[in-house]
Amino acid sequence: MNIGQVIAQNRKSKGLSQIDVAKELGRFDIHVGNAAISAWEKGINMPTANQFLALCQILEINDIYTEFIGKNPNDPFRNLNDDGIIKVYDYIDLLEASGKYDKKSSKVIPMEGRIMKIALTSASAGTGNFLDDENFDEIEIFDHVPRKASFGVHLDGDSMEPRFKDEQLVWIEQTDCLESGDLGLFFLDGLTYFKKFVKKETGTFLVSLNAKYKPIEVGEYSTFKIFGRLATD
């Protein structure tokens, strides 16, 4: 099973709904909607390290390696039976009670995340109302996000390879004005595309970086919108 399936299995075994898990995450100062939980379980998006560890605590997943990967070769209890494991814990209690082996506390510097809007639908599966708030979930992002980014969207397909991969999250700066050659997010005749914007004397085209795909012409009577450009620093 993948990470999302393990999370879903443990959530259901504890009788929790996705809404319940979202509320529990709030106790860890992680504020996401149930749509984010659904996206994690479906593998559309991945929780950050902070979100993942909070999920494990909520779902009472103590042996993370074994639960998500398999038998842990570094597990110090792997060759002990239940009686042996109990004796190890008894010895730990004795060490703690002695006070000689207390761990010195250290100052923890909290990581600062950025709350960003992430589209619930991927590029090439959107609508002309793509920018409506109902089409987004707000997620705390700890990885680098370009300063000018307005929202993120996951890609669908290999048309922008090799630079951009299928299901990759890209950041978009919201604007309706692009220069020829810019990479951007567009609506064209019922679909949302992440493509290269090209204007020529012969017309306007949405061009894939993958050479096996032909340019898509924006026709005179096409329904066409520019949602934004690829955000960069």
C-alpha cells in the first residue's frame, strides 16, 4: 500500500471521518480542510513532514517504518519475544528513575510555513471558473514557494516533460497578461492547460514542451482565458 492508502486504512479502523482528522490536526496548529485529507489518501497530494507526523500521532501509528515500509531491519526489538520486550521497558524505567541519564533539553526553532491555495482539480481537467474559491483548498506549505505565487495546481499528463512531470505541483502567479514564450495556466474550450504561450503572425498557440504533442491553436471563436504565469523568484 502507498502512504495515502495506509492513512485511509488506519483512519477507518479508528472510526474517524476525514472531517474528524482535519479537526484533530487543528490541535497541532495545522489547519486544512477535509478535501486535503481526501487528496492525501488518493495520492493526489502528499502531506508535509509536519502534517505526516501529526497524522501518525492522531492515528496512533507508533512504528512508522513498519507501518509504511515494512519490517524494520534496525528495530532493536526485532529478535525479542514479548517477555524480552517487557524487560527492556522495565530497564528503561529504571534508567529514567535514576535521573542520571536525563536528556538535556534543547531549544527547538519552529518551522514557518506559508498558507497557500491549492487547486482541487488538475491542469487539463478544470473549468472556466477555475479561480473561484470553491475550487481550492488552503494548505500550509513548508517547502519553498515562489514569492509571487498566488496558488498551486497539479499537472495531469506528460505533455510538459521533461521539465515538468505528471502530478507535479506548480505555482502560478495570477495575471491575465502574458508575453509570448511565457509558461502559464489557461482555459480553452472546456479544458484547463499548463502550456507555453506563443503568439505568431499566424495566430496564438498553446505549446507543449514534450515534442510528441502538437501545438494547440487558440481559434478565433474559442473560449479562452489566461489564469496566470508560472511563478518564479
